[in-house]
Amino acid sequence: MKYRKIWFGATLLCTAGIQQAFSAETDAKNKPNIVFILADDLGWTDLGVMGSDYYETPHIDRLAAEGLLFDNAYAAAANSAPSRACMMTGMYTPRHGVFTVSPPDRGDRTKRKLIPIANTDDVRADFVTMAEALRQQGYQCGHIGKWHLGDDADGTGPLSQGFIWNVGGNRAGAPYSYFYPYCLPNKSKCHLGLDEGKPGEYLTDRLTDEAISFMKSHKEGPFFLHLSHHAVHTALQAPDSLVAKYRNKTPGKYHTNPVYAAMIEKLDDSVGKICQTVEDLGIADHTIIVFYSDNGGSEPVTDNYPLNGGKGMPYEGGSRVPLIIKWVDKIEPGSRSSIPVTGVDFYPTFVTLAHGDVATNLDGKDIFTLVAKNDMDRDLFWHFPAYLESYLDGGKSFRAKPYSSIRSGDWKLIYNYEDKSMELFNLKEDLGESKNLSESYPGKREELYRKLMNWIEDTHAPIPTELNPYYQE
């Protein structure tokens, strides 16, 4: 079966219902619960609704059928830590300083032409996070799963950043193990709050159970649940019986990995259980459910076709991600939007839902306002002044070298700091970024370059300029 054609038509949204929701009186009963389900490294086409002919995601597909599916949703960074920092602060990477996983220069330094900009490991405590802003509006905030932005012991973990409930959240960027006891083999590190369990228990299932427990304990609302799965980040691990199911299934045209497929099914099961719990608790009519991924799919674990590249890269496969939002009686079921949105937008969106005042220093915009205005020409930015090696091939190549990029309307420009070259693509005509149009359209190239450099100046983005004395061509 071939990939389903991706539709890029007009937005279908119940805007009248949304405007009515925003004009409601400011009290707890009119503040919706927010359930934010975050996948890790899930690719744009890793869902059945997005065209996969191998991975099975019936619950996520149903969520899309009952809500709003975005074609042009992006992570604000192409790898995990900076993407999550952008979500929690509502700011692009130059403002919070988390550019990559730490350290930014790990690996073979002789292959780096420039000395990377120093990286901030954690979201500093002086930032007012999304959870802290929601707490100010009376929300009880629970974090379950991957955090990757600090540790409570250092004042930068979930309990230090606005959450009252934290299970599993610390500085770890990858799971110690997907199976109980959720520790490294030598037991030197284990995911906190998961001490009790039973052999064979699977991390995605356990985090889902913890999230359900939080919702049951706070069903009177309003609450903010941040269910941040480790799935489908490597290492690839899944129950043997489920892996066997996919080993016996005919591989897809682009998707073929049975372990990864089993991990996706477990993630999909989680979404189904969360949605069912919302129904069972009788809170569906005042609960908004969001499903999103922190960055693009990790190639070659998966294949992001028709997009170019994958996790960490400046191309569409690195940052274009799935996004689904369901809001009963406010969003028309089966809606689809091509409005460009990005990770910095969740903070102002959620604070607006909570009837709070959105801070003027945020980079994000309220998603529902963008959709209602059909704002297709909005500019999006990325800044990555570091290096990211690919460890899937033994560290012999880079996922990314220092770059900044901008998407403006149908056009995208990538500026490479090592050689000061530029790549220009028309995403409407060339979604796979196969034709560099920088020489063919010099006027458009210069227009986007000026916009990008103005943004670099406005955000005081640090630029890597110092040559690496150890570099070897």
C-alpha cells in the first residue's frame, strides 16, 4: 500500500465555539483541563493517519478524527532538550540557551571547523515556565515521564518548575530501560518514582498508569497533565510478543522495523487509555487533549519520507512533527489545518485557555488565534550554533553542523555557519527539499536572509565564529 496523500487544504475549525470559550467568565469551571501527551522522536509520517502502511495507531488516528490535525506543525528545535526548553519557556533557543544535548562538543573535535557556542544544560530557575504560569491560574500540574531539562535536586526539575507531581522526571535524555526496574544494567541510575513494579512491566504502560492516577486524583480540576513519554526514543525495546506480531507482518514501503512498530503500538495504547479515562471521569466536555512529538523521527530507525532528513537535521524531517488537538464542542471533528505552528506556541495557548495574561516576552503565539485568522505567512525560526553527531553509525557523520533557518510562507532558508552557504527551498512545490533554489531566486534568498539576520540580532543569538585549532579537513 502506498502512502496516503497528505492534504494541504483550507482549515476547518469551529471558530465560533473557540471565540465563545475565550469570552467566558474567568473562573475554575470555565478553565479546561489540559492533557498534553508528548512523544519522543516520533516522525511526521509514523502514524496511520499520516500515511504509514506498517505502524498501527488506531487510537491516535481516532483522536485525529475527533479533533484537529495539523500538516505544518514543527518542533522549535530538531533535538530533544532544546525543543522541550522551548515548550516550557515559550521562547526560542537563543533566549534560554539550551541548544543541544550536553556537552555540545562531544565526539571527534577534529571534525568541527568552528568552536560551538557554550550550551546551557537546564532551564534556569528564573524562567517562569508553562507550569508555573498555569499554577498562577489555579491549575494543579503533574509531570509524568521524560524531563531532560534539569533535576529537582538542583532546583531545575519538574517540582522546582511549577509541577506538584513528578514521576520519572530528571535530567535523563534517554530511558535507562524500557522494562522494570527501569534502571541501567549496573543499577547506578534508575527512573525516580518507579521503584515498585513487577518483572516484565513496560515503561510506556507504567507512565500511562501514573498519568491516569494523577487525573483521577485531580478530576475536579482544573489540571495540567504533562505526559512526556520516552517512547519512541532509542534504545529500541518492546515486549517480545508484540515484536513478533510485526515480524510476521508484511513490511511497509518505507517503514519496516518491527521493534519500533511495537513501541509505537504501545504509545498508541497509551493515548487510547488516556482518552478513555477522560471519558470515564466525565470530564471530556471541559478537557483539551494535545498529542505532539518533540522532534522529527530518528533515521534510520524510521523513514520520514516524503520529508528530507531526520532528528537533529535542519531539514523538514528533523523538525516537522505530528500535532493533534481535540476539544469537544469547540473543534470540529475531522478538521485539518495547514497553519504553521511550533513548540513555542503551546505556552501562550495554554495560558490563554486558562484565562491568564500572556507574558509579552514570549516568542510563541496562541494556536487558536493563528488558526482563526488563517495566518499562513507567519515566520518560524531555528538556531543551532553547535554540532550533533550521529551515533547510529558509530559517530562517523553529523546530524547537524551550526546553522540557523527560517520558514516564511511557502519558503525556507537554511544558513550554514561553517561555509556561510545558504539553501533555499519552496516547500509547497518541493516538500522533500530536493532542489536548492538559492541561485535561481536571489531576491527571495536575500529577503529571507535579511529576516533571519534581523531575528538573530533581535534575540541576541550567539554566533559561532571562532575557528577550531584542532580541525582537520
